Amino acid sequence: MGIIESFLATNGPCLTSDVSDFLVQTHGVAPATARKRVSRAIEGANPAIMKLKGVTFPRKARFIYLPQDFGSPYYWRALENALLNSKSVLGLAVIALRDRDGIMPINHFRIACGSPLKQAKHLSPDTVIERLRAANLIDTLLVSGMGECVVLAQADGYYELNASDFQPRLVTERILLTAVADWLRKLGMASYDRVLTRDGKNLPTVGTFAWDLTAPSYLAPMLRFKKDGEGKNGFVACDVLLGKAVDAAAIRPFIHKCQTLRQLRNISPCLQIFVADRYTNDAFRLAKQAGVIPATPATLFGREVAEGLEELTQVLRRAAASIIDVDAFADLFKRFNKIEGAAIQLRGTLFEFLVADIARKSMGPTNVTMNRIFKNELGTAEADVVAVRENHRVVMIECKGYSPYAQIPDNYFTRWLQHNIPVCFKSAKSHLDWQNLPVHFEFWATGSLSAESLALYEEAKAKIKPTRYTIELKLAPDVLSQAKQTADKNLIQVIEKHYMRADPKIASTKIYSLIEDEVL
């Protein structure tokens, strides 16, 4: 083993400039000779030494490593440090991705990477993606339940196999953003009906940057007045990261974004908030020095909500493993009931896990997956639950876990019939293992449907050839009946307690037009 290879084996991945300095300081090699020796090693003289392609560093340095170190934790840490020390936005992007378990929906990456969507002399998030892909550091792929994602390079199938480990954080962060939005509205810090979050149709933006949450603010300190006396509103912008202690490196992409925004001309004051479970001392100090608010769920909403968010992540992970805790479900609904919109999201998310468990336990030997994405020339659609019984049939279930007093919007049901089913059916018939199996689509709803949606269902069911595929509607009483087939007392109790009216016979015969917000 040569000197350079031995150095990498001992010290791990590094820049060629670090190796050159080692040769000069330890072995007395002249600087020019050291640089030439390292250059020959990485240009093919030593095939055991690999170099990172597509990314260069100051003084024409390259990032080098041994093949067995690629993708290891110290590989990423060394690369992040090298990129950060060179003040590269590519380093900020890699850090943002690493601190989110190596996977983010692509729109979330555009928010978290620290780069402006479009600004002169700055790399856009899409350009950052292109450069990191060229260097084989990241990739983009469709992941069940998460859509198109940016991911750190891993073995094929890694993220799909582990999707259930990543989804709970996203769900919990969505509830957190709902709570932040409610907090801003109640305090009057933001315009009530103009709070936007990352899960909406368009990315929330302030200036040239995207954020997890934005809202215009008309508080006096946030206003700027023009010469004619007309006031110009300021903004509130917030990013979130749950599930870890945020360290100094993890908060740098956010701070970079905040500081770059302030350098823009004609930008009104912007109150910038970062919310995480906890911070290291260095991260907290950096945030305060940068003039941003390092908040936690506990400081914003109190311990009850903070503990509820932590509990939610664990409940979702247990639910994914078919462990249904009746008391935990009840506790979550109690904790989030006072936050406008949170209980609605929670009810819908938990319902999908319940349906998956019902399918797993009541349909015989069945392979059940959640949030499977199908894409073809007809478009893209997601099946909430897919249950496949080998050599028997494929069942795809759309889940709408509403309050039993609420009505499912007509457009949701129409889209399922007219878009999701055609896309999913076409994909099923091109699937190697499913193409010869019957395909059945079901719509499970604990709320009611309008007369128009019911008529549309009956019309579609009459027209569809059973030899092609079949459809079925299951409202709350049918869902409970299917749950009872599992003989799982916990599962049945959760359905009865949180998704059924007090008298299910009444719920099955009447159409309720109350909207869920009014009830909750």
C-alpha cells in the first residue's frame, strides 16, 4: 500500500490538497513534487484511489477516497466539510439532505437547500440538483407516499424499502406547520387567510426563496411606507426540521438563505423562524447571531403539543407495523383538537394506516403496501393502499378518513373515478406480476357523499365491464363491518370511537352536509 493510499485508509476521504500538505509536512517532499505525486495517483497510476467527478475545489483540489469508503458516514461528513470550507452551496444542499435522512420530496429540497429559486449569480435548486447528480452524489426517484424525491446515493431500492421510516417525519412536520399557521393567525402576526405552507399547490415564497411557511404581516414594525404614504407589508417566513438535534451545520442552509434574502433590494422586513425539536449550543448561538428565531414546538405551543408531535411520529411508526394503540390515538386527537385543521389532517393520515391494517388482516394472505405511485402516459396517481393476493386479485383502495359528520368534496370522488382509476389500472395491466390478475378499486370513506357523487358512482358502476375491472364504495358502516372481520379489538375500537357516529345506522341512511371544520 502506497503512502497516499495509506493516508486515505487512516484519515478517510479528503481533498488532494490535504494529502499534498501531509507529504510536505511529514515526509519533507517539495510542494510541487507533492502535488505531482498526488495528481499521478488520481489520474490512473493507482486505480484504488477514486476521485469525485464534476465537483472542483479551490486551488484545483479534488475530493478523493478509497472505493470501500464511498457512501459511508465519514465519507459524507468529509465531503460536507470540504464543500462548506470552500463556501459552496453544493455543501449546504448535501447537509440539508443528510439531515433529513438522505431523502426529501423535490419541492422540500428546493426549500431546504438554501439556494434561491431564481437569482443572478446564484445557483438555483434545480442547477444544484444537476451538478450533484453529475457527481453521483444524489439522484431523483419516485418514492411511495412521498412522490418525486431527491435522495443521497444509496443502493437500488433502499428508499422504497425504507419509505415507512421516512414518512412519519413528513406527516409530523405537516401537523407542526398547521400549528404554526394557527399560532400566527391567532396572534394577528399574519394575514389570516394568506398563510401558505409547503404542502399547498404552490411553493410559499418571500423574495427569491421558497420556505416551508410564509405569510404577509401588517404589524406596524413590519410595514415600510412609500413616499406617497402607502404602506407595504412585511413577511413571516418559517422552515422546520423535526426528529433530530439541529447542529451548527444543519442550520447553516437556513441562515444562508436568510442572509442572502436581506441583501436584496426592495424587500420588506421578514421575520424568520426555524422550528426544531432541539438545538446544540453552537446552532442556537449561530441562529441568534444571524437574527433569526430558533424556536421549538414547546416554546411556541407548550409541552402538551410538543409531546403530541413526538408521540405522533412513534404512533405512525407503530401503525405501519400493525401495532394499533387505542389510547395513543385518543390522546393525539385530544392534544391537537384545539389547533385549527390539525385534527382533520391527523384523522385522514391515521385512517390510511387503519385501512392498510384492516386489509392485511381481513383479505387472507395478502401483500399490503401504502401510498403507491403509478405513472404512465395518462398521468400520475397514487393508490393509498394496495392489497395483492398472489394469483387471486389486486385491490387498490382510496382512503378518505373524515369526521363522520362531514361530507367528502365532490371533486375528490370525481378525480378518483375519472383520473386515479384509469391511471392505476393501466399501470396494473403493464405490471409483470399483476397483468393477468383481476383488478378491483374501492373508495373507503368515513364521511358522507353528496347525492351527485352517489349518482356518479352508480352510473360508473353500471357502465364498467366487470371483465375489465370492478369498483366498490364503502362508507362508515361498511368500513366498520370490514374491521370486525379482523377480530382485532383495538382496531375495531379505534374505528368506532373516532370514525363513526354515535348511531351508525343513522349515519348510513342520511347525507350530512356539515363541513368538518365547523364540527371540529
